[in-house]
Amino acid sequence: MDFLDPSNKRSYNTRLFIGFFLSALVIILGTLILSLITAGYTINTKTGQVIQNGLIFLNSSPASATVYINHQVSGTTNTRLELGAANYNISLYAPGYNTWTTNVSLLGGNVEDLTYPLLVPIKPVISSIAEYPTKPAVFSQTPSKHWLLVSDPTLANSFKVYDQTNTKTAVTTTTIPSGLLVSTAGPNVFSVVQWASDNQHVLLQDEYNGAINFIVFNYLTPTDSYNLNQTFSVSFTSAKLLNSQYNTPLLFNEPSGDLYRGDQSTKQTTLILTKVINYAYYGTNKFIYATNDSASGTLSSIMFSNLSDKPYLVKNVAKTSKYMLNISSYGGNYYYLIGGGGIYDYIYQNLANNAQGNRRLPIPYTLMVNNVQPQNVLNSAGQRYISLQSGNNFSVYDIQTQEHYRYVLGVNLNTPNFASWMDDNRFISFSGGKMIIFDFDGTNISNIATANNSFDGLFTPGYTAVYYLNYDLTNNSWVVDRAGMIAGQP
């Protein structure tokens, strides 16, 4: 009957309480430790200090490249590395390829996504695809990267079509109907303005002895092509394809500043904007454009229009010969870049939300600064990055991470030449007579091949090879070459 003894009962309750308390403490500590481990915290066994790790995801093309962390082998790609917060030098090595390298400042709890590295062969295998006696005026590919369109200097107003995915596919010839040409007196000179999203139609500028027309050419079915100047009665000096649709061109008359939207099916035009100096657009109803500011002789106004509400002022900028205007879409948001005669360019987010209601000047989302006044603005292929360039000076904004990169490229680019986005992470350009590629942050500059800088190199799907134009001094001819991007393969 010890349990009836008050002192024994108190002792029993005390032990029971201590047991419950210790059990709860173990559970709480265990949960806390598991939470810390999940959050990346570990204990340094040498110092006993609690540190928080970060994650690095590492992929590469080709896969299974050897990974070096601070010059020590640390497995192969594709992999996930959990490392303590610190600065790291990361290198990727594969036989036959140039080593890819970067420096990472890893913060505790952060994730670094290095899934984009592309290793370039040290000696790409080069093969010649075609040879022409004079330089082709057109060297372009469909948006799908499947077909290569090259103007044929030996056959007036005609193009050769090459299959970039299979070099054994027979080469075909396609010709613009003579009734669409600006002149039938001789060979016309064509240049590519824009491809339609259907991979069949391409907007060409057609010139003969100073006279210019614009032709939407269906290279698969030439009889479905049409001449914009013959179709529409308004005067215009340049043209684009609205929303990349072949049957809804934008017609811009620079002297008057009038911008029209055309409809091929009705042959009618609609005046959508006036007093335009130049413009940028996205989709069918997002436009920003520069116009003269009547209140100032030194400023121009940048306006936004959704084509349904009255245009409104976004910002006044210094007058210049070339305005930096650009619209991109990423992560469900729209980003508008606006720049005038200076080194500062402003990015605004979702200007369409201001089209109704409050008409106060919108507040910039972020600011891009270039070392000198930029001369070119581009979106990367997936529109994650916005780039400004002037010569070797670059400024790049990463929309996803909200990071800015500003640098002077380590090699001199050929002039006149602007770098173009090869994909969503790399540029392609030319330096010292070589075609080069480099990462968005200016690192990992790699030579691919000797090439002429009149046209960008054109990559196949999956970036397994690149087509480009080269001049053969021995034969005094122009050659379409193909460089394999897989080591040892053409």
C-alpha cells in the first residue's frame, strides 16, 4: 500500500513529471535539430560551430563532366552539392572540351542554379555544306532552328533551303514570285526583317536600285506570299509582324510618325499610334514609343499604349538618335525598358496596370546602368535576361534573381557587330575573325571557328552544331560551314 503513503505519492508524481518533461525536451530538441538539418544547418566537427549550408545544382552539356570545387574533384554533373556558406571556385572538365569555370559566393540557405554550363569543343569538327561565288545576302533560319534559308547568288530571287537537323536531306530551291518583286529588271537584294511564328513565312525587305518593298514570303508555298506595298494603300517606310503573325503586319511611316496595323485578309489598315519616333511592342496590345515632347526642346516623351485606352506618359528622357525601348515577359510579369541619351535605362513592371485609374508617372521597378551610352538592347531567348551593349561594354539584368551584371568584355568584338543571344544564358559574337560565345556575365569566352561576321552563327536544335558563313581565300568563294559542338563529331 506504498502508493497510499503521501510521501511516496509525491515522489512518484515527481518522477513522472520529470519523465514527461525529459521526453518532451527530447522531442522538442529532435524536432529542432531536424528542422535545422532541413534548413541546411550542420555542426563543424572541428570547431563545434553551427553553420548553415547552401545548395548548388550543377548540370552541364555534355553531361557527366568532372566537377572541381576549389580545385578538388567533387563528383560529376549532373549533381546536387550541399556546401557551407563560403566562396567557391567551380570548374567543369570533360576530355576534348574547354574547361568551364565560375566563382560562386554561396550564402547559407541559398540555392545556386548552375544548370546552364555548355562546354565547347577545343577543336570543333568543321564540314563544308555549300559554296557560293559571291556572298549571299540572306543567311537565316526558321524559329524552330530546323531549316536554313540562304539566298542563291547564282539564281535571281531564289533561296536554297537546308535541313539543319540532317545534312543528308536533299537541298531544295524556292523562288519569290516575280509579280511580288519591287522590280523585275534584275536580281533584287533581300534582307530578313522577321520570321513568323509558323516557321513558314518570313518578312523580307526587297530592294532594287534604291526602291524598297516588303514581302511576306512563304518559302514552302511561294504562291501564298504577298507584297505589303501592293496589299495596303498607306505609305510606310518599315514593317514588322505583329505578334509574329504573317497576316497582321505593323506598318510604320517614319516621316509622319504614323503606325498602322494591317489585316491581310481585308487589305485594310488601322491607324493605331501617331507622332511616333520609334517603338517596341509585345503581343498585340502592349506598346511603348518615343515621341517629341512639345514642352521641351531637349526631352522626348516615352509613352505607353494598350491600343484601347488613351496613351499615357511613362517618362521624359533626353533626346537621342536611338532610344532604348524593349518589352519582355517573364514569370507572368511584363518588363518595359526605357532609355534615352544617357547611360541610365529604367525598367518598369506591368505598365498595363496603370492604363486605367491613377495617371501619375509610374515608379521604375529597377535601374540599369551601362559604362557608356548603350546602342543595343536585347532579350535572351527565354526572356530571363535583358542586355544593354555598346561595343565591349555590357549591362545585363537577371529578372529571376534580380541581379545586375556590368562588365567590359575581355576580348575586342569585331565592328560593326552587336552580340546576340545564343540561348537564354549565352551570347554569340565575333572577335578577331573568330566566332565566339560567352556566358551572360561575360565569362567563359570560347572560340568556335573562323567566320565572317556578316551573319550570326545559327545553331541546330539542342545546340549540337552551328552553321555559319566563311570566306575561302584559296578559292575566292563563300562557304556555308558546319561546326560540331560535340567533341569529335561533325
